[in-house]
Amino acid sequence: MANFSKSGVPRFSVDVYQNAYLPEGGSEVDAIVTVTATGGGTVGGAVTAPHLYGTGRGPDAAVAIMVDCSGSMDYPPTKMRGARDATAAAVDALRDGVHFAVIGGTHVAKEVYPGGGRLAVADATTRGQAKQALRKLGAGGGTAIGTWLRLADRLLSSADVTIRHGILLTDGRNEHESPEALKATLDACAGRFTCDARGVGTDWEVKEVTGVASALLGSADIVADPAGLAADFTRMMEAAMGKEVADVALRLWTPLGASVRFVKQVAPTVEELTDRRTEAGPRTGDYPTGSWGDESRDYHVCVEVPPAGLGQEMLAAQVSLVVPQGDGGAQSLGAQGLVRAVWTDDLAASTSINPQVAHYTGQAELAQAIQQGLEARKAGDVDGATAKLGRAVQLAGASGNADTAKLLAKVVDVVDAAAGTVRLKAKVEEADEMTLETRSTKTVRVKK
């Protein structure tokens, strides 16, 4: 384990959990890499390492709040009211000195506050003005989420700050834009800002909202009752205000002959990162992890190594943390970990699975089983849905994922959790099914 710290900014550390022993001829090495950032001083306060973390001028962040103002937000009227109140609560949670803007989203994107293609700087006056502007928000028009994100990107990039963050709220499907256009926007915005996405009510598309959050390395959730929006927006903004280091990448070096099979975040949610690799020198690749405050996340790294003889040992991968710089270089965060491979004829050593690896392999399977089970249910495949959701109940129980087990119990009647025996419920509330789908990737951490 290694770590790195500067006064007032988080200290990063890397821990590697694995069983390094392989049988003769074995070539696949699995490891769980835990990355922890601690001791950021005053969370989100003045930054004191300008070469690495921005300008050192105090709050080094910009936030754009995108509020759905399409016609459906008026049905019922509590939705638009809830969205206005939630945005006002989020504005209240902005720290002094943070740049911000509010965007109204329909089939086009409008600047609600401050306007003129710029960002406001948060203080008592601008917060008051923003909340005044919110009162004029009404519902009418269609939905084209890509236009909202592009405006957010333009506004956020106008500020000389390190942390750029979006919060997006929608209540409907992205009907006035092709899926290809939205994907092109997400590709264009990826790495430029992070974004949390929320669906309110039950008329939106889970894959659209989770797709936005996934592409932009933020969180996704459902707020089925508009009354819950203000509390959720406050939590999201407080989390955004706690971020102090942007654009952290997990850097993997592998020796000659070895290759990375996959990299995925496995806690606090499952997020596939394999295809997001950018080359960073010979046999070295960077995987984006977004912005960090005081927090800890787990990653599952799988490396293919050339088989070696009994008693041989090799370094399968070196893990480090970097902040890529615009000039193609990177600033190291100092934290490093090693993934090893050792060939042995000790059967007990080579067949034992590391508890962390086993736990998170199960959590990733749990997420997949839920998604496949709900797909089968929608397609009318009762047997397929029962089998997959039964497996999900079994995995949730075995891993102690009580939150997911509760959500599953609203969609299936559990006959025997340990055996994974369930019956599909005849009638399921739409909000319950959407909540299960939206939160399917949330994991519980392994008990150390």
C-alpha cells in the first residue's frame, strides 16, 4: 500500500486484495483494488496545491443544474413544483465562490439563470436571484436531453475551475432526439464534466437516465415521489461540493506478454471501465474514475499473464493513480499497488478464491441477473424472469445486500431465499420495478 498527501488536499491510498497463487499453466489473475481518498481538510474548501488541483483561489468548482421543463412536468403539477423547490434547495447548498447556472430543458435548452452565456458566482445575492428566476419556470415543450448537456458543457467550460459538475432531472423519455444524437453528446461531454441524473415519477426511461450518469461518471436514481426531490438534490449538491480532485485515472502497467482482460468499478456501484481505456505509454493504460472527495471505491482488475513454471513469480500489473494533464503528461498521486502471480502445485493455495474477489464477482452477477430478469419479465418470458430474479434473490441474500433484497421482494414473492426459489408477483407497482432496475448496480462492500 502506498499513499500521497499535500496539505489541505485528499491523501490517496491503494490496497490490493488477491490470491496470487495460480496452478501450473494458470494465466488469469484477479484482484480487487481499493482506492481511498482521505483528509481533504475542509471538504471542498480552499485548495492549496494549485499545480495539481486547480487555481488555489478558494472553491474551485462549477455546477450546472438542468431541470426538465417539458409539458409532462405539469402532470401532476406537484412535479414542476417539486423540481422548483429541489433546484432552490440545491442552490442553497452551493458554497460561496462556486460558479453555477440553472438550465431549463425542453426540446431546446434555455438559460434560466444567470443568462448571457455565463455562470454566476454563488453568494447570498446570486442565490436569491437564482431562486427568484426559478419561480418563472413553467412546463411546456418536448424533451431533448442532449441539448441540455451541450449547453451545460458550454457554460461549465467557460470557468477556469478544476471540478465541473452537472445535475440533471427529467420526468420523461428523450423523445425529441435520436438515441444516436444523445450518444454523440455523451461521447463529446465525457471527461469534460461529471453528472448526476435523476428520474422523477415513472414515465422516464431507466436506461436513458442511467446511461447519462454512467457516461459522465455520476450517480443515477429514481425519485418516484416529487416530494422527495428537495432532500435528494441537497444531498447531491453536498456531495458535489465535497469533490476536490477532478479527472483521477486508475493507471495500469502490465509487463510484456500480459494484457488487461477487464477493469470495472465494483463499489459503491458496478461500472464497466474496460472500453474507456486510453493508452498512456508502452503497456500502460488509464481508466477514468471522475472526481473525488473523501471516499473509498473498489475496482476489479483481471489480467491475463503468460503461463510460467512452478515456483515462478511475476509482477502481473502495477496500479497507480494519476491526474492526466493537457500536454499528454500526467501528475502522479503517489499511491501505488502491485498485482502478483505465483505458480504453485499446492492445490489448496491455487484453488482458494480471495474473499474480496468472490464477493464482488457475486455483486456484479447480481446486477446482471436483475437487469436480465426485468428484461425477460417485460418480454413476457415468465420462466426466464423467474430464474434470473430467483438467482438475484439468492445472491443478494448470500452477500448481505439487504437494500437490494428488499427491492426484489417488491417484484417477486420469495419462497426460499437461500435456494433462489421465487414466484413473480402478479401485480407490481411501476415505481417498484423502476427502482429495482435503477438501483440494480448498487453494491454492498465486503466486510473486511
